[in-house]
Amino acid sequence: YSVKLARDSIRGQLSHLTNGKSRLGSQAPFGYDRQYVAPDGKVLRILREMPDGSRQELSPTGKLLRVLPKGERLPKAKSDIVRLVPGLPERVRTAQKMFQQCADGMGLRTIAMRLNAAGITTPMGRKWEHTSVSSILRNPVFKGSLAWNRKTKAKISAPSPDGKLRPPPRN
């Protein structure tokens, strides 16, 4: 039953995406905001992630409507379409700069050091590490691909072919 349910869930998610209904995932990648669009194409609002974990709700024109505290969710109607749109220009420039530096042969640690020296913080307001730079450079969204369910929260072990229990996969 659970294998069939998983297959049906994936099929539904893919159908939803290919019909242009929405993007999967909750947090927008660095340099992007989430745009909520009505089925008729009218932009309803834009949601921007802030370093402190709060979210800014913006009007279609970009005017700040309210700030949602960390952990508070914005309700989404089933008919709403969620799209990724470019976010704050300085975040977009930072992401572009990271990709350019990587293409020029610069290492992840050097990119992180230069971002820190310039006073630029991570999406969560912290200092850059090579791992945070790597996670952005390896994110398939930046090359136009969609990905989801890349992490698991499995708490139980699964049996291996020889019958022994193996730990859940780590991410």
C-alpha cells in the first residue's frame, strides 16, 4: 500500500509542476522570492525570506504589507500558483558573483572569505562557510531544474538485502 501511495504522490506532484500550478518546497533559494499568482495570472503577493527567519509579505508592486514572525505560515489557497522570482537585487548580484567566481576557478573557501570580507551574510544572517557556498552553487534551481525531497528525516532503520538493519540515509 505505501509503495503505491508514494508512487501516486510523486505522480501528483509531477503533474502539478508540469501543468504550471506551483513549485515544490517551502523556502525559496538564495536570491529568489516566492510569488503567489491567482489562476487568472494576477499576482496576489510576494513572500521574502529574511535572515532572522521572519518573512515579509509584499504587495504585487513590492510595497511591504506585513512581517510574518518566524514559524508563522501564510495560508495558500489550492488554486494559488507559487513561482520563484528574483529577490532583492543585492542578493541576486551576490549569487551571480558566487557563480562567476567559481567559473573563474576560485575555491569555495576563498569565495566564502571574500563574501565575509565584504560584509555579506548568508540567507540566515550568518558568516559564510565553504559548505554554505557549496549548497548554493550545487542547487539545481539555479540551472533551471526542479528538485525536492533531497533530505530525509527517517528515524528507523531499513533492512538490507542480507537481513541486517542498516541506519537511515544521511544527508
